[in-house]
Amino acid sequence: MPVSSDWVARSLRSVWHPCTQMQHHETMPLVAVSHGRGAWLYDHEGRRYLDGISSWWVNLFGHANPRINAQLKDQLDRLEHAMLAGFTHEPVVQLSERLSTLAQNVLGHCFYASDGASAVEIALKMSFHFWRNSGREQKQEFVCLKDSYHGETVGALGVTDVALFKDAYGPLLRQAHIAPSPDARGARPGETAAGVAHRAIAGLEALLQERADRIAAVIVEPLVQCAAGMAMYDALYLTELRRVCDAYDVHMIADEIAVGCGRSGTFFACEQAGVWPDFLCLSKGISGGYLPLSLVMTREHIYRAFYDNDVTRGFLHSHSYTGNPLACRAALATLDIFAEDDVLNVNRQRAARLTQALQPLAKHPRVRHFRNQGMIWAFDVVFDGPEQQSGFARRYFTSALQHELLLRPIGNTVYLMPPYILDDDDIEHLASRTLTVLNEVLNLS
């Protein structure tokens, strides 16, 4: 039996894989990864796969990056972990200071967790508790956008609007208000993306006019609603969102878990609108894809609302691995690469090359809404009958593996979210094989 087959069989017997209907693995391949180098993953038989989605949007600078590896090896000999209650350590202090500087010192007081959903939970709880500490206990409701996704813990699901993930747990959830999405694909004839943004803000403002005295916060993914099929929208929406949140005394929560850390084209996506939220959530790329790490940054006046001799006014949320030194050191190494390699500027050049290489696909007769934001590309596929649409995402994933490519469509949306290290050969491989796989799955090859 090949080595990969043995690991696959053992995994299927012992591991419950995420975001998966396990029965599908009776027909859909499970890849046993042996190692990674740069933008590529390898199985035990030496087959390789270009990681076109950065291993679920986390890997920024390639697998087994020697610079991040070196920092982690150094940290491993110093301190692997210490509780952050009553103690502190260099990596968590340095990381918090550097992130605050990147946020122009508008945001700071980083509160750490391990994953994106946990960061969203923290931001929701902080907002709720801020209003309680401020004597406005009635502000307990939240607003999210249509088709939004913010994670799968119970609080995060409450501000998620994706039925596939949410409906089974409906009785457990505190339901949020759903505001119109500024998704540019929803433009009416002759309407611009900015026009869609204005229309969406008008819908949100109508809700705030009615219920602002009860609403604690509005939560959004800035610029791109990722799980909604990479729904991209005009930065004007964020500018206007900041205005209406200020006008109605409601918090703005920016979920930058997927779109932060340079993914949208600037380090923080909100920078493109010239605004800062009241809470900003980071995860995924912040550790370079090495270790679980998430955090919430907030404003000084919010932090001060919890600063009191009364323990019940404190923010008592915690978990054992908060601010883990190894994860923070990986994040510091990631920030070093951003600074030393001028990553944001180099990415603009890399993105232009990949966009150009994808033009044959953008013009494909079955492709609609080809779009790009920073280091994210997406397009929607139209089908010739329901038989082509059925199981499209799984068939595309399977075919892509056969062409040395890791891509996982969301419904009928194929997206690319590669690491920030692609060379010209990688770009050609990614662009050409994405098109080849599309034709193969649609029986056009």
C-alpha cells in the first residue's frame, strides 16, 4: 500500500475533518501531506500541489519559511508558554506595540485568543460589556451583513448569515439584524459599485434610526465578504459605515481575520477607506500560517470603561493559551518580513502580473464577475444545465489536484488566495491550470 494511502485510511478512521461531510470522502480524495516548501505542498509519493488558497487563507510567505522557522527555533529554546494572567513576556508585548503602531496608535490594547471565531466572540462581548459598564444595558443587539460569515462558535454564528453553517444551530443562537450587503455583483443596470454601497448604507441607516438605542455594534468584513463567495465592494461603504456608527452611537467591528495582514492590498483593509473601527479582529495570516493566533484591538476609551477596582467591570474572558509566546514570535517574524521585503508594494506588482495572466479566464464564456482585490481573485461560473452545477465545487477540487493545484470553490465561485511569494512560473501554473480545470469540469476540454 502506498504511504499516502495508509495515512488516508488511518485518518478516515480516526479524524473528524472540518467543514466536511465525511461520507463525501468515499469518492473525493483526501490528500496526505508529507511536507511543504514555498508555495507548494507535497504528498508522500512526491506529488506536488500549488497552494492556491494559502491553506485556508493563512499562509502568507510559504511553507517552511526559513526566516519564520529560525525565529520559532530560537523562541522554542527560551519560552514555549506561560500564562498571561499575572505574567507577561517579550513576544506578546512587542507584537502588541508593533500592531498598535501599524494602526497609527488609534487602536491598541490587544486581547489575544487562538482563532478567528474566538476573536469575534471577544469583540462582541467587549461591545456588549462596554455598554453595560456605561449604564446603557439595553444596547444588546448586533447587526451583520446579508450573507456574512464570522465564524462557527455560538456567538459568531449569531452574526453569520450563511444558512449552511447556521440553520442547524438556530435554537442556540441570539439572532442578529441582517443589513443589506454592498456586494458589487448586486448592481442594478447602470449602477456603480459606489451606488450599491450607498444603497446598502441607506438600508443600514434606516435600521439604526429605528433601533440604535438597542444596538451595540455592526460587524463587517471590510472590502470582501469571503465566505459569501468573495463578495467585493467599494471602500466607500466603510467610510459611510464609520459615519453612521458615529451618528447613532453604535460600535463598528471590523472582522479582518481573512482580509487583514495585506490580503486586501493594505495591511489593514480599513486603511483603504481612511477609517478605523472600534474593534478590529485579526487571525489567519498574522502568524504567517504557522500557529493558531487571533487578537482584538480596540480604542483607549473602550479599554478605560473596563478599568476599575470592581472585578465585575473587568473583561474576564480567557483561555489557557492566550498570547502564546511561540505564536507571537511567529507573528513578529511575519511582521519583519512585511517590513524588510516591502511586501505591500511588491504584492501590487505581483497582483498585476497574475491579473494579466488570468485574462483568458476572465473572458471565458462561462465566467461572470471576474474580480480582484489585493491578493484575492474570484469569478463566478454559469452552468449549462443542473447536471453541471451539481457537485461543482467538489469536482473542481478533485480535478485541480490532478493538475497540481489546490483550490476549493465556494459554491459556483472559484477563488484564488495564494501566498505572497509566487514567482513567474508559479503565476503561469496557477493561471493556466485554473482555466484548464474549469474547462475539464465543464466538459469543454
